[in-house]
Amino acid sequence: MEKFYVEDKKNIKKVAAKKETIDFLLNYSKSLKIQKIKGITYESNIN
Amino acid sequence: MELQIADSLLIQNYINGDEKSLETLIKRHNQRLSGFIYSKVKDREITEDIFQDTFIKVIRTLKKGRYNEEGKFLPWVMRIAHNLIIDYFRKSSRLPYFEGSNTFDIFSVVHDEKLNIEKQLIKEQIDEDLAVLVEELPIDQRDVLVMRMYRNMSFKEISENTGVSINTALGRMRYALINLRKLIDEHNIILTD
């Protein structure tokens, strides 16, 4: 059976977004306000 | 066993103002989405950027109440990421690339066969000098040399074309090269790069 060899298993890291990126997204979400006034959607970012 | 809240319920909660649900959604799909992006762009920083832009689009769509794919959250997010990856390659005019590792260098198997501009100029000069010298050869020798070197004909073909035997054609070629060397010496021409 064909085998696949990996060069160095210790160096394999799973790719995942950093904590800072997730925090940024959560803060962005908290600060983003969407309002609909007379059928028009308004976006505002309150920092 | 911990019971996992369905994506659809988390989305609903988030739309209703529960920010914690978004955190759960991001963390739940972080590895899968990041892995997908990384498999295309092969760069951790760019993966991070595209991941961030993907969720910014997700957040804006959910907050605007435009999300209508209940139960298919991950495929929807993947589609957004996929479009952003295409945008990235379009913007940077880059194709997915292969990067060598410590034990394998891609340039050991891929070569640029083209001469650089300096070598190209030298080659052109040599070709021009040689063409002038070939013109000075006796006509029978010149014909054989041109047919052999410039038209890549075999001695059999040369023999048939010139109406002489193969041995005569070989002899003419031999004298053509000897005379060519003499001409090069006489003219003090250097035919190397």
C-alpha cells in the first residue's frame, strides 16, 4: 500500500485565526449598528 | 457529552442581540475555515486577513437581516471566503504558487531557458560574425556547411542535394571547418561568450 511520509510531524501546526483576529471581529460586531430609517439602511460604527 | 447548540439557533440569538453566539460560531468554524483558506493561498498572514474579511461580511449580512440560508451556515461562510480568495488572486495577479522546503528546491527542477539580455546580445554578435566568415569560404564548402549547420541536413541528404558522394560531402565539411578556423585567426575574432 502506498504510504505518505511527512517530513517532520512536530512542525505541523493546525491553521486557525489568532485570538486577536477573533477579538477584533467581536469588537467590530459590538460596535456595528445597523438602522433602518424610512426603508434606507444606515450603518454606523461606534468605537 | 456536551450538547452543541445548532448554528441556526446561534445565528438567531446573535441577530436578536446575543454577541456571545457570534463568538461561539467563529470559534466553532475557525479551524475549518482557516484550513480551507490556507489550502488555497498558502500564507498564514493572508489566511488571517481573508478569515477576518469573511466574518466582517458575515456580521454585516446577519446584522442587516439579510441572511436566509437557515441550516447552511458553514457552506455559506465558505462561499464568502471562496469569493474573497478569488478577489485576492485577481488583485495581486498571482496564481497559487509552490514553495520549496528545506529538502526540495523548486528551482532545481524548473529552469528559465532564456538567455539574459547580455548573453542574448553576445550570441547575436557571434552569429553575425560567423555569417560573415562563412560567406568567405569556397562555395562548395560553404554549401555543405550551411546545409549541415543551419538547415540540420544529414550528410546523406547533402550528398543527394549536391550530387556528390557522402565522403566528398564529409571532406568538404572538414575543409570548411579548417578554413573557418583559419579565417577566425586571421580576423582575430573571438567567438565565445
